[in-house]
Amino acid sequence: MTDELKLCKDCKWYSPKNQGWLHRFVAIGLNDRYDMCVYPPLIEEKRSPVTGEVDCEYAFCHLQREFSIPATCGPDGRYWEANE
């Protein structure tokens, strides 16, 4: 039996790069560098001290998969779940 390659693009927690104009401009030529992991425990909510609105910060997929520390998905795809 061979292990299935766990690609972020096939994971239920994968979200393509933000579609805002700034992100599209900044991400030109960076391929998947701004794709997000929306795995709930990795989402950090921050409240604006100016407006009180809550904004979320998401983890970048490539950073989650690059490091083998407990708080990340790691190269082995620890938090990976098949996209249904």
C-alpha cells in the first residue's frame, strides 16, 4: 500500500488566495504563496481597537506544510482532510 500524497489543494481546509485587488496584485508571480489554510484551530481572530470589528488572520498553506513543529500541519499533512 502506498501513502496518498496529501496536497493542500485537495484538503477540505484549503482556500485559494484572497480575491481582493491588493492580494491579486501582490501575489502576481508567487503562485500558491498566498493560498490559505482555514483549519479552525489555526485561525486567529483579532478585534480592531478602532472599530471593534473582528477580523480573522489565516495561516498560509506553504508555511503550514514547510515546518515540522507541533503547531503546524507539517510536511506529513497532520490536519489534512479529504475535500468532500
